[in-house]
Amino acid sequence: MPELPEVETVVRGLQRVLPGRRILDVRLGKTDFIDDPAALAKNLPGRRIARVRRHGKFIVVELEGGGAGAVSSSLLIHLGMTGQIIFCAPDAPIAPHTHVFFALDDAREMRYTDIRRFGQMRLLVNGAQDSALGALGLDPLEATETEFSARVGGRSARVKALLLDQHVLRGMGNIYTDESLWRARIHPRRLGATLSRVELHELFRAIRQALTEAIRLRGSSVSDYVDAEGMRGEYQFRHRVYQREGQKCFRCKTRICREVVAGRSSYFCPRCQPAPRAPRKKFRQAKRS
DNA sequence: CTTACGGCCTGGGTGC
DNA sequence: TGCACCCAGGCCGTAA
């Protein structure tokens, strides 16, 4: 499941091949995950790709303008859980769940496959950029510690929910949230506002370290994630808690626990990451005395 | 406004 | 062999 490090890895791969290429043709399969399929087919053919960048978990393919040279529109791609971008010859066999084909002027085809179709594709024209991407929060690798502490420490929601909230920080998903909280020794059910200055500092550092290390290892391939070159990542071998329920904590040997927090499976060490004092009243009372 | 939660989308994996 | 069920990430509606 592509989160910031995986998307960053894919984008770096795309940056090596896409800038300067012209899109000759677009063919569509299933389009229920595309905002306006007709707009893609109508506007993309003939356009040249200026550059590729990442915005949170979005891949932004910026297209050259109609002639003025200014970037006027962008193709936004979100990989969801199972989205993949692959390059191949136009006559190469079509992998199952391939839904978009971009014919390029280097005699290759860029294809988008997505088993679950939880991904998203959208063409942003002119000023639309800001409204669509502007609502997202800070990039965890660009934010300062002060900004981060204000965003997370000033909220009363669970820290797990805050880190997953793309309007707070853009790019974190379940894996890197859990890995960061373990590194910082913070329980996922802790509330943002109860975190001490030191804890916020540790969490900020932990997030940066986890993401940076994961990018260096080209992301985590937990299911079928591969980058734009078809390579698997290697950060899954460095996971300390994610999907390690019942296995020993790398720090203290305590068994890793799994609990649903903020609607997501959350993995943590019950000893390194002590639970907050007063758990939710509801659950307290629900427990038979 | 903020937060919590359930439901929805889809299909591969699991377990009976 | 089949099949019900769970789960994943993001988003949206609803309720407190």
C-alpha cells in the first residue's frame, strides 16, 4: 500500500523517464476511479510532460501549456492501495486489471493497473491545482518541528488519527504511522494535546527517520507494491511493529499488540508505548465488572 | 468547529 | 470445490 515513501520512489522513477515525453494517445478500460475520463482522453493526447512531483500520496504529472510554455494543467494520480504504473512495449501482453494506457512518443506505453481501483486519477486544468491539493496538510519531510507540534499538539484527537489525517500531515498511512509511534514510544491512542514537548519532539524525529529510511530502501512491499521499474522495496524487512502482532518487540521483547484505533489496525508494544490513563468511558463501562 | 464512528467502494486471501 | 467473511485507504454522512 503506497504511502509517502512508496509514492516518492515511484515519482523518482517517473522523473527519470517522463519529462520531455509527449503523450500520443490515451486508452481507457474501467473508468469508475477517474474523475472525468472523457477529459483525459480529450486533453492529454498531444501534450508534453514537463515534470513529475509528489504531493502527499499524489503523483502530479505536470503538462506543458498549449504553447506559452507555462504549466497549465496536471494529471493527478493516487495509487490507492493497489495502483501500479508500469512501462512496456505497446504490444506487450496486458496484465489483469490494467485500466489506463498512455502511448508515449518513445514507442513505449505507460500503463496504470489497479486491482482494487481504490486509486484515483484526475486532470486538473489551470487554477484547479490549488483547490484540489491545497487542502492537504504539511509534508512531514518539509514541515518544521514548530509547525508539526502546533498541528498535532494542539488537537484533542488521538495521535493515530491525527497522523493519518491527510489534512494534518500529507503522506502518512498506517505503516509509517505505527512505525513512527513505536520509534517515539507513544501509544496510538494518546491524544495529541496530551503529548509533552519532548514527546512531540521525539515523534517529529521518528517520523522523519522512518520516512527517510524507507525512501532509502525504496519503500515497503507488503503486498504487491512495486516501483515504476517493477522493483520491490525493502523497508518491510525493517518494520518494527507493523503486522508483527504476537512477535517480540525489538527493544524489550514484549509481545507486540494489535488494536483498532481510529478505525485502523494499530500495532504497538504495550510496554514501550504505555496506554493513556483514562481509556474511553464507553469501553470501560461496557466491560463487565 | 471538532471528533468519532459506521458504511461504502473492490477483490484477494483465508478458513470452514 | 465453493463460499462467506475479513480487511485494506480514503472519504463521506451523521451524531454528539
